[in-house]
Amino acid sequence: MSIMRLLEALSTHDRRRTPSPVDGQVVKWRFEMTKYIFLLGLLLVLTTPAWATNYWAAFRIETDPPGALVTVLGTNQYLGSTPTDNHPISIDQYLGYYGFTMGRWYDLLIRKPGYYDQVRRIFVPFNEKHQDFALKRPQVFKFLLQPIAVYYVPPSGYYPPYVPPSYWDPFYQSNVDLSSDPTNAAVYIDDKYYGQTPCSVELLWDRSSYKKKTLRVEKSGFNTQQRILESFEHRVHIILQPHHRGRY
């Protein structure tokens, strides 16, 4: 009987009608397939320990910063302080899988004073046939620790010195360095003479009005330069242009 005929009989099979020779072949075919699947699964179960027990792996835990204590959850196995030593493992009753890769799962508790505790799950694949090779090429797992925010608590009875806020004072002073090219130019701020360049002047500003000041620089033979002076300016340089004489 062909495969297509078997599949057609399987799809149109009705248990209520009288069995036919085709139905008997379908039942036999189902039984044979079930037997083969069972035998294949049994073969895998019986043969896996024979070829898999020779595989090894090794792993190491590192943290930034180092010095954290690492413990395996469930068994409370202490792995040491980071960076830990290389820990070799072989296939046993704790065999696990990640996809089609054999290995072992670990749930780790990582602790360090001043940092948040971390619970991390790692998978260590069995990728070496000898323990010495596994120790030379360990799986390294690195974790970044997060510091705990520390808030300063002053000691009991401590009172900081009282400093009145600066914004209570309606006026404030600022120093402005004035220079010009050429030098020795007269400096006027709000029509008040402050000297010749280069010079440094102290100005008093009104916080309530934020009034700006007018800066004027004069020198004989050069055009007068005038500009607005802001309160945040601390250094000003003025370039003077000479007078242009007409031809006669």
C-alpha cells in the first residue's frame, strides 16, 4: 500500500463503520510508529550518561568593584570573594540544557557592603572533555555592582552657622576689568569718571530693577565708543577707531 493511500485512509477513518483491511493497516502503522518513538527515546535515556559523563566546564565570577561575596542559592555553597577561583564542574544529576547545549544552571547571591545585593542566574556549558582544559579556559561572568546612596546625617546637637541668604540684600557688588586699544582712554560709567584704561572698577547693582549701566570710552583723536554694560560682565575690551580726516 502506498503512503498517500494510508494518509487518505487515516484522514477519512470512521470508527462507527465496519472495519476494513485498510483500517487494519492504519492501526498497525500507528502501532509501529509508536513503538519506534518509544524505543528511540529509551535509547537516548540509556546512552546519554555513557558519552556525556566525560565533559567538564569551569567558571569564575568577577565584579566591579571586586571584593563581593558570592553564594549559590539553594545549596548555600560559598564560592568565595570576587574575583573567585576557577570552579570545575562535571555532568551529574544537576545536568541542565540551554536550547541544545548541555550545562548547569546556577542562581547566585552577590553581596558587598555599601552596594545593593544582586541575584543573578548563569548557565555554564560543558565544552571540554578534560578537567585541566576546562580550568585553563573557564567561563567568566562579570557583574557591575550599584552603590547605595548615602545621606549625611549631622551629629546630635550640631547646628550650622547662620548665613543670611544673599538675595536679602537688594544690592550687590561686582568687579569689572576694563581695557582698550589703544590704552590711556577715559572711562565713564553712567557719566561718572572712573579713570583711564586699563583699570578695574567696582560697581553696585540693584537687584530689584536689574538696571543696566552705560559705558563710555573716550580718547583724543579717536571716535568715542559707547555700549551697555551688563551685570554679569567681568571683563570688557574696547577697540577705538581713529578719526577719518577729509581731503582738502
